[in-house]
Amino acid sequence: MNAGHTSVRSSRNGILSRATESAAPQPVRPGRAAALGVAALAAVGPATWGTTYVTTTELLPPDRPLLAAALRALPAGLILLALTRRLPSGDWWWKAGVLGLLNFGAFFPLLFFGAYHLPGGVASTISAVMPLLVAGFGIGVLKVRPTRRTLLAGLVGVAGVGLLVLRGSASFDLAGIAAMLVATTLMALAVVLSKRWGRPEGVSLLALTGWQLTAGGLVLAPIALSFEGLPGHLTGANLVGYAYLGVIGTAIAYALWFRGIERLPASSVSFLGLTNPVVATLAGLLVLGQTLTPWQVGGLVLVVVSVVVGQGRRRPATRHP
């Protein structure tokens, strides 16, 4: 009898233990409306980056991609460090360095090189493969297999961007294309690593952004000064261009982008990057007087569909023992 009671109690304790574990606090996922709000703010980042191409060609000194990258990253990083007054600790010294190199130290020079050597629309077209790259990296790093919906939406996005920005008059530079492809790959890897590592407890997003910008800027500054140097004269337009890219296009845009990475699935965030070529194309329309063909209008529709489908609610992954 005692043994029977003991067995019953053990069984009850096991059930209670499992019930307690299942009732333990789980990571809070934003609701549908909140997720859309987070996505909308995160999209400000790539939308702002879509103006990088026209800003580079119209406002910055010619043929200085390293200098443009350094002046975009380091001042913004130092400003954020001064505002947050927080430095990394422990393994976040090297994690911030890795993310800073991927997001800024290597990405920015490649981005500006592509902007100097390719039309904005063509340069941004290559970035449309990022959702597919994030899906691929996610398999190895996050152990998350992309759904058919994600892959289909990614392919639709690539097709839409291709129709949107590729025209018969578009010129191609192989070095510029290679630079943009590598840059997009690095950014996709940074998205996945950011999702895996998260954010240190008690550290704000502005502080984390400042760490990465400063790390990337410290790598870029000596290289830029050694290979390109400072221009003999900076015009008012040059200063406006650098200030716009540093404050709005970097400090603010990346803080919102990292917030989206933290709160949304990596694949959802990657689709928001498709707003980059849309804005790049619209900037060409408004600033450079370009026009849209019917094929480009169709491409714009496909891009919007891809972004919307990419933000669809996903079922939680089922884990099997």
C-alpha cells in the first residue's frame, strides 16, 4: 500500500513538475498589431539606406568610399557612446567587434564602392537576395528551417526588384556587383548572429548600436586616412551629405533596425530590406527625373507583396525529442 501511495505521489509530482515547467515564463512575442508596428519602424532603416545611393552621387566627394564609410560610422558611434555612457563587458567585447565589422567595418566600404560604381537601382537589386541568404544562414546558425512561404516570398521579392530597377539603360560594373553581393552576404550573416546573441541584460539598443558603430569606425578610420586621405576642400553639400548619412541614415536607422532584429523573426526582418531598392528607385524618380515603365510598376507591386507575405504570422517550431 505504501509503495502504491509512493508511486502515485511520484507520478503526481512528475506531472506537477512538468506543468510548472510549461508554466514558466517564456520569451514574450509581440502581438500581431505590435509586430506590425515594430516592423514599420524597423523598415525605416532600409528605407533610409535606399537614399544612400543618390546621396553619395549627388552630395559626397567623388571616389572616396573608405572615407565615406568611416565618417558615416565613427562619429555616430562616438555620439551614441557619449549619450549612453556604457561600454561592453565580458565576451561582448569580441561580439560587438564581430558585429561591428560585419555591419559597418566591412559592409560600409563595400556599400559605398557599389554606390560609386553602379546606379542606385542596380546596386540595391543585389540586396534583394538577403531574405534567401538569411534563410540559408539560419539553418546553420539558428537551426531554423525556412518555410516554403519564406522561400517563395524571397523569390517573388527578387523577381519584383529585378523588374523594378533593371532597365535596358542600366549599366553594369562587375567589381561593383561583386562588392554589393559580398556586402549583402555580410549583412545577412550579421542579422542571424544578432538574433542568436541577442542583447546583454541591462544594455540599451542605443548602447549596443554605439558599440558596433565605434568598432567598425575604428577599423575604417586609419585605413581611409592611409589610402584616401581627406579631401582638400569640403563643400556645404558634402557636409550635409555626411551629416545626413551619419545621424539619420546610421545612428537612428540602425537603432530601429536592431530593434526589429531583436523582436521579430530573422526572416521577417530580412524582407523589410526590400524597401531599400523601392526607395532607391523612387529617389531616382524624384531627384534624378527618372520615370517608371509598366514593367517597373509591376515589379513594385511584387516587392510590396513579398514584404507583406514575409511578415505573415508563423507557427512556433515543433521540437521533437
